[in-house]
Amino acid sequence: MASKKNRMTRENLPAGEVLCSYCPARCCRYFALPIDAPTTWADYGNMRWYIMHGRTAIFVDGDTWFLMVYGDCENLMPDNRCGIYLTRPQICRDYTTDNCEYDNDGVYDKFFESADQLWEYAAATLPPRKRPKTKRGELPVLN
């Protein structure tokens, strides 16, 4: 892929060329689903569980929180084109290069790749957790 300095821009796209010819196919390498913004320790605990399942992350864009699941589409060809273009799902048909991530450097308002990062953020933004009462000698269970 060309360096960012020499990278094809939307404005300089040659007539008859498709932007996808110059793209690393980000739209086919993950999907992101909006999730409720966390407001409690339990909410953050659930989000930690999402991240603990491997190729996932959580990001915030504007006021919306997203669960990102990494995984290449099984129909993505080596040239980053769709192998089932004529029969692709409707969600793919609705997606256009007008608002794709080609120009986006993947910078989000907040981005969490590990459960520890998310837990640290929770600790910085929520009131302190109440410690559960335990019997003498037992360790408390913390989420």
C-alpha cells in the first residue's frame, strides 16, 4: 500500500476508478455495534467481559459507544475486493464509499483494547466501589 503521503485521495481518484481499489477494506475486516453507554460498575463489568473474548474492542465516537468485533469477511478476496459482490448482503449494498472509513485513521474519542484499560477508565469516572462485606479471612469478590 502506498505511503500516506502518496495515498490516493477521493479528490484525485481517476475517472472510472473505484475508491475500493486503493483501500485496505476496513469495512470488511470488522463490524461495530452500538451499545448502551456504561453508567455503573456492573455496566463496565459487562463490557470487560466483551473485551475478554479476544478480537474485540470498545470505542466511543461522539456520544455513542460501540462494541467492535474484528474478523475478516469470509468473502474478502486477496485484492480487498468482495468475492460475492453481485449477491452481497443488503447491509453491504447500503454501505457506500461516500461515508466509508477510507480517509479515517481509526482515531476515536475513546478506545479500549483491554479489560484493564476499560476498568481504569471506570475507576477514573465512577464513584468508588463499595467493598462487599465478607466473613473473616475470605477475600472479597470484585468485578
